[in-house]
Amino acid sequence: MYKCVASAFVVNRVFTPVITSIRSQRESRIITSFRTYKKPTHKKLYELLQNMPKKVDVKELQGIRLARKEKVRRYPPSTVYLQVLGSGAPGAPKSLYVFTEQARFLFNCGEGSQRLAYEHKVKLGMMEHVLITHKSWNNVGGLPGVLLTLQDTGVPEITLHGPPGIESLYFDTRHFIRFRDLDIKYRHYLENEGIIGDKNDPLTIQAVPIWAKEDCEVSSIERNGREMLDENQMEVEDLYAHEKTGFKRRPRPGRDQFANPEVRKKKTEESIKCKNLAIAYICRPPPKAGALLLEKCLKAGVPPGPLLGELKRGQDVVLPNGNTVLASDVTSPDDPGPVFIVIEVPTIAYLDSLLESPAFGKYQASAASDADVAEVVIHFTSPDVISNPRYQEWMSRFSPSTNHLCLNESSTCMGSIAVHRIQYKLNLLSSSLFPILEDKGILLEKDIDKKAFNNGGHDNAENAVNTSESSNSTTNLTHTVGPTYQATTLMTYYIRPKKKFNRFNELMLTPDKYLEECYAVEGFESILQETKSKLSSSKSGLQFTESLSESFPSVTFLGTGSCIPNKTRNTSGILLRISTNTSLLMDCGEGTYGQLVRLMGMTKSDEVLRQLSGVYISHLHADHHIGFIRVLMERRRAFHRAGILNVPKLQLLAPQNIISYLASYHTNFEPILQDFTLVGNQRFLSQDFRGGNENYDSICSALEMRAIDMTYVIHCPSSFGVAWTHKDGWKIAYSGDTMPCEDFVRIGQNCDLLIHEATMEDELEEDARVKTHSTTSQAIQVGRDMRAHYIMLTHFSQRYAKVPLLEGDMPENVGIAFDNMQVCLEDLPSMHHMYKALVTMFAEDYEDMLEKTAKKRTAREIMNRQLKELINKNSVMENALKKSKTDAV
């Protein structure tokens, strides 16, 4: 058992020496030996070590990318399409992916964009530009996660476009998100007169500013935010400093300049001046010569050879027989480059500027030529603004042939199939623990309109979904506009070569197939029946403190994965329902709000948010708090939708340093500080604070708690564990991220439920120690030492997407957490019965994990054996050298 230290500083100093991996240490020792004893007998082992798989070389990936970029940019792109990644449905991101052979572009990047890209295999590896239409969390909340993905795929640099202040998000996350190999640049919207790209780029983009005409006087809320930002510009702790020993950081011009106080002040002032700015983007691929039509060439008598090349280049040729063949007769028409426009008008205050802007006129119905008429307009604008007659007037200025695509709250498609698939399977075990999700935006296969598929998946004006008629839209179009579509994830519009919508990839659910996959596993049906029988009979063995209500407390797991989200496990988020009027959120990773909506639906989610009295953040790693801003803002909207304009403040219990990041967001993006009160977790360590302090008493009262106990745990600086003791006597402890910690055991003594991270399997104990996490057995042992009645394991490494590996049988008081799992205390005695069924249900994944574990075990044994042999040989050689020196003397 490890003794938990009393301060984050000590944690950092104590555990820095163990961060270097054991394998690296062994390799270093062995290679040093080889340099001393370069004997032929060691050649084979030396080659083995040299050829051993190493960490991905990002520099090498970047070199490959740059070489490919130079090659493919010799020609204009032949394929350009727009694809909806996030439809903008409530709880879903708003994001549009633009594909060309040479580069990829992303317009807006809401929370959850990375997860959807991973599930649907939308390749972000060639991303070069991220373009933001307006400074709001709905547009930038997924940016940190996407940038990390781009770094891992070898992207050398990315350019952010949008209103001034966008780059502050990158700077303010510097202490909890690592960007070692990715240069992130900001391009001012006024540079080059707003033109992005040149003739060699796959898209030329014009940035068009749209200003709100409203009172620009700084409000008292904004002044308070600026003052708080100035007060909190302390040098924040780098939570990954212990992993950067000896690491020489490359200069980051943009980021380093932003760290300069004077530069930062100047940029902040510009950001505030541009708080009423939105930016539209007019995009066009370069012209492309028409394709050579070989059938027509053959008919015209053109022989194979150089004449075909001349015709392809647009030159007329004379055949040997004297006939002239015109290039225009044997090639398809040139493609001048279709225009598409991306726009967001945040409020009606921007409409004057929109209607007065001359930039759009040349692409509307009054365009000088048909080639300049906009092919499609993508609207990130909200439904209430779209329905405004003045916005509809602007839309009506476009040609009737112009298509319109709306990515906003009128969409219903949240975009994920994988979360439904696993939930339908888990629902077989228990409909109360794993309810069918309330996300109804993805149709069942039997309900899909076959018309689109009979048409090859291609929509046209006849089968377009006009937003004025769509059942999921609040828009009421009174002006005549072209075909209008409400976005769904993966909806695609081809700009080149053919101009058309394609809904062939439209998402659909097939529950029967998901269940068939379970029953196809040998022995599953009998194990399922056995499990259900045990689940129903075990609730009678409840062993808790007295005065428990039937339904409260209840725990809803919104995210049970670590580090980054995958298809089935989101990052950390746990909803603790304390009573009918009070709830608490423990940690809040990216997409937490989306998980809530997907599980409960909008109406119930609004109720939960209005009942939310507090949010607890265990530490400041991004996977535990990056979703807080979205939750905070949606909570405000939930009160407003209920007609309550005076929103009560939320209690935020978090490491104190979070305020620097939140104050900067408040100043540079949107006001949020008025909606919460921060109480630093460090204060709960003080007996003076806990001993009758009014603030402590009011927090306990707001959360209906008798006591709130916290302690430092062993993970990163300012990491905390917590124990909640309710006024009725029940007690729940939550570890956050940590190695086994004695002080956490102390504060959680005799708890009714321990929720503990179990990031890795026991075979990877050394890896868990290096990363300051716990294995499954260590987490269970903490529960035993704590004398916890029941234990729920969570925060699994994403290698355990379905079910984690456990050593031996599942203990009777232990359960495994899944996303979208709702647990009351009375359910806990039956949790262990499910493990056998889970292993059978996900047998293929389980076997794959066992195989990987066996390979790692074998590799480790071989390494240990070879190391031992080498050390023995070296010892023999050293003795021989000593003996020879002695004999010589």
C-alpha cells in the first residue's frame, strides 16, 4: 500500500524518477553493455533490440506527409466533397468536413467531433485548416481533442481561422494538454484581404466578416471577467511536467508570443473588440480542365500516343490523314470550380451586416455567369434566426438551383451507431441498469425511406427535405429558396466531379442484428438466463446504512473510459442523483452533455440540469473537465426554456487553477463566470474551513451532505479523491485518477459505495505505476482496505472498449461500469453476476485482449531471459578480465 503524500508538489517530486519506462531502462543498460563488449555472440540480441517496435516516430510521419503534399499539389483536386460530421442536433457537435485529395478542412469543431470521426473512419490525418464561424463553445469545444488526434497522425502544423481570440483556447489549455509535435498557428481574418490560400491550394477561401449592430459597451459581467482574468494570470502548473524531463521544446512562435504579457494584453483587447464578429467563408476549388473522352477520341480516329496528351491539355491536333480534331469535341466541359458558402448568423443583431455585405452578391441569382452561382450554402445558423423574415430574404437572393444545408438544433441525428449497438446488447441483461437510449434521431432500418436508396442514395430537388416541411424542424420558410436539407451525420454533397447530394451512408439502427450477434455466441442463451435469474434474486441481500430511499441515491455513468473517447466509452463523467431535487456531477469530460441527452432525451436532461447543484472536478486533465463549459451553458438554457431567467449559481468544486482557463474563456469567448461559484478543492483539506465555516456549511446544505471529505491522491499535481456523506447516513467515495492511496482509504472508510478507477489489467501493473494509475486488482484491494460495502470499477483504458480483463473470479461486491448505466444502491449486490455473461457476450473482443496480453507476457519473459543471460555473460567476461589483470601482475 502506497502512502498518499500531502501535497501535489511532493507527488511530482516523489514520482518523477519512476516515469521512464522499465523497458527503456533495460534497453539502455543492454546497449551500454554492447558498446563495452562488442562480441559476435551478442549481435543477434543487439539486432533484436534495434528492430524492436518503438513509439510512433511523429517526425517520420510528418516527413512522409510533406513529401506527399508536394507531389499531389501539382494538379487541381479532381474530387471535392462536403460531409456532415456533427449535425448540430441537441447534444451533438456542429462540424463540417471538407475533403480534397490534397488536404482536408474542418468548419467548426463542436464537442464530440473527434469521437464521431473515429467511429465513422473520417480521416483527419491530412487536415490543414480549421475554420471557426463564431466564438462559441458549440463551435470550438471539440478542438483540443481533434488537435491531439492530428498531432498523433503526424500533422506538422494546423492553421486556425476565425475571429480574434480563437488562439487563446490553445494557449490556455497548455498546462493540461500536450502539443509537442504540432505547430498551431492563427490566421487573422484580415490577412491578404481575407483571402485564404493561393493557386496551388485545393481551395481558395474568402473570409467575410459579419458584425452585430448592437451596443458594444462592456457589461459589468464582462468587466468582472476581465478583472478576474488579470488577477489569475499566475503561471499555472504543468500537469505533464514530470514526463518532459530532458525534453527540448521546439519554439512555438504563436504560442510563445501569446505567453508574453504585453502581447497577451494586446490580443485580449482585440478579442474583446471583436466579440460581436462572425465570419462567413466563400470557398472555391481551382478550375479543372475537362477529362479526355477516349471513346470520342477513338471515334475521331486519334491514334494512341502523344496526340492524346495534347488533346488532354486542351490543344487541337491534326491527324496524319489531315483531319483536325478539336479538343473541345473530345473532352468534357471544363470545371471552373463550384462555389460553396459556409455561414453562421448567431443572432438577429447580425442581420443588418449580412444583408448589407456586398461579398455574397456575385454568387447569388444576380451572378455574372452561371459558373459563379453558389452550388450550396451551409447554414450553421440557429433555427430561430433562419426563420426570421430578413434571413429568409437573404436566402431568397440565391438562385433556385442553389442547395441549402442546415446544421443546427433542428437536426435530430446525434451521429453514433456504436453507443446504441452496445446498449441494445447490455439491455438483454437488465432493462433497468441499461435502458434503451432516448436518442431517436437515428431511424430503425425498417423505418428508413427506401426512396433515397432506390435512387442510388442520391437526393435531388424532388426528394429534398425542405426545412419548412420537415417534421424535425422549427423553421418556417416564407421566401422561395432552393432545395433545403436538414443535416444528418455523413450526409455528403459532392462538389466535384458531380454536383449532387449523396445520402447512401445514412445512419440506421438494426437492433435485431445486434441481438443476433449475441445469440450467435455458443452458450450465450443459457448463460443469459442464468445471469438474469441471479440478478433478480440477489437484491434481497442489501447491506447498507439505514434510512435509504427506494431510488436515491442513484449513479449514472456517462463516461467510463480514460484519456480519449472511443466508440463505446466516453471520457469521465458520473451523475450522482442525490434526491428528487438535487444532483451532482463528478468529473465532466468532453461530450458529457451529449451523453446525458442521448441517454435521457431533451426533456429529462433539462430537468436533471435544473436539479444540478454542484460539479466536482477531481483534477485538471482534459478528459475530466473539458466538458464543463458545455454543461454550464446548457444548464442556463434549460432554466431559460422553463421560463426561469434568474439562474441559480452552480457550486464548482475543483482545483483552484481552473479559474485561469475559465476566466480567459469568459473574456475571449462567452460570459460564463456569472453562472457558478468556484470553491477550490484545496480548501476542503483545511480543518478551519470544515469547522463551522459558513461557506462549507452552505455547500453541504446545497448538496444535502453532512460532510465532504477530500484528500490529495497520487496522480498529477492537484489531484483529489473525495468522500460524500449524506445527511441520511449513506456514503459514496470517488477516487478520480490515482494509484492506490492510503489517505484516500482513510477518508472513504466504511463507505456504502466506492467508485474507483481501474485503468489497466494486472499484467500491466508496471505501466499503471509509470502513469500513476491503478490496476483492477489494486482498485479492488483499495475497496477491501476501505471496508467499502460495494465497489464499482471505472476509467478503463480504451484497450478495454467492451469488458476489462480480471484476475480470477469476480468478487461478490464488485461491478464493472459501462457508459449509460444507471445504478441504484439496491442494484449493487447483483453486479458481480454479470461478468460471466459479459465475457461471453463480447467473446471475440475478450479473446483478442487475452491474445494481446499473452504476447506482451511472452515478450516480457523473453526480454527478461535475454537480459539475464547477457548480464551473466558480462559478469563472466568481467571476472575473466579481472583474472587476467591479476595474473599479469
